[in-house]
Amino acid sequence: MRPMMMTLAAAALALLPEAVLAAPPTGTWTNPQKSVRVVFRKCGRAMCGKIVWASPKAQSDAERGGGGPLVGTMLFSDFVEQRRGLWNGSVLIPDIGQTVTGTIEQTGPDTLVGEGCLLAGFGCKRQTWTRTR
């Protein structure tokens, strides 16, 4: 009986990362510079991410790019899951005032990799975001 319990426990642990990635990455996340915090949540059938905090420098950069206040701005819009852990949608780039297509991929329970491209795979930028709560 004991070997059976150990096998079941090992199987359950092996599935844990898969289960973590099965749920949308809701919660608060920060960019690599820790200059912006975004809350990801379900928006209908899609996911979205709204800026809830921005550093003074991030605010200034966005204003120079022609945008208004960052806090309250939807940074990630209409993200639809393409496969487990990978979403496609629109990303606002506040520094230049443009919205581009992009992806977010949850690579771990507290890690998202976001990528956006200006034009058909050109001018792409990739960032690793971390969960703050």
C-alpha cells in the first residue's frame, strides 16, 4: 500500500506546475525595472491588465510620448488564451503612444514573459514580469 501512496503523491506533484499554469495569471505584476505595476484580471472571455502604480520616471516618459496619466490605463487588452499559458492581445506602449499586438506567456507561477512587436515581427521587445501578489 505504501508504494501506491508514494506513486500517487509523485504524480500529484508532477501535475502541480501544469495546474498553476492552467489558471489565468490574475494578480499584480511588475516589469523588470519595477517602474510599473499592472493588475491582470479576466475581462469577459479575455484577460486585461490595468496600470495601478507607476514611478515618476515612467509617468514622465509616457507624457513625453503623448499619453496621459499612466495609473488607470489599460496596458494589456483583449488577451485571449491560444494554448495553456500563452495569450495573444494588444499592448499599449505608453512611451510612444502606440498599441501593438503582443503575447504574454506564463513561464512559472510568478513569471510572465511579454513580447510586443511594432510591425509584423520587427521592432520586437521582450520583458519578464514578476508577480508581486
